[in-house]
Amino acid sequence: MPETWDYTLSIPNDLRAVTICRRTLRLILTMHGLIGLADTAELLAAELVSNAVRHTKGPAALRVRRSPEGVVWIGAWDTDPVPPEPPGSLERVTDLEAGRGLGLVVACADCWGWQPSSRFGDRGKYVWCELGVA
């Protein structure tokens, strides 16, 4: 049975938090022997966290966990309980400056979704994705 773990990084509403989350996630995966997932996981986390920070005014959080089945779950929590806009196909948004984030998540993750969740006394949501460990 794979080792299970769960980390949460609380972050301020600041775009610099995206880089901090990426580097923290890489360290977590490296320390748990999952460096092969790091590049894809960093890209996914950066998209999820940047959406959380850009589109809300409150605090946010990055949560990363490994399930007993060996799946790595990456989620970004924010204070907006409204569901995310459905992702556009990458072909349609390739040349746009914005709007590619969830399209990249759909293209690179094994699955993704969102769920309502409260933290810090605020209603909000997690937008999450999963990566299987080969």
C-alpha cells in the first residue's frame, strides 16, 4: 500500500504565492520520491492557485495529498463559492493571454473537478485535479 500524506499551505491573496506554491509542491513530491510528477504537478498547481488568487479577494490555500490508491490530489481553495467557468479547448484559447488555465488542467490531469468547501470561516470552493502515480 502506498504511503499517504496530506499538506496544506495557506497563502495570502498575492500573485507571488503562485511561485511559493510551485516550489513547495516540488519539494513535497521530491521528498516523497515522486519527482517524476513534479513538472506536471507544478504546472497544474500554478494554474489552480493563480486562478484562486486572481479571481478572489480573500485568502487561499494549496492542498496536496496522496491517497491510499497512490493518486496525487492537488487542490486550490479560494473564498468564492461560485463554480469555475467550464474550460475552453486548448485549440480555441492558444493565442489568448488569459483563459487557458483550466484547459491545461483538463489536458494534463487524469481528472479534475470542484467542490464547495469552507476554510478560515469563509465559504468557498476547491478546484482540484488528480495525477496517477505510475
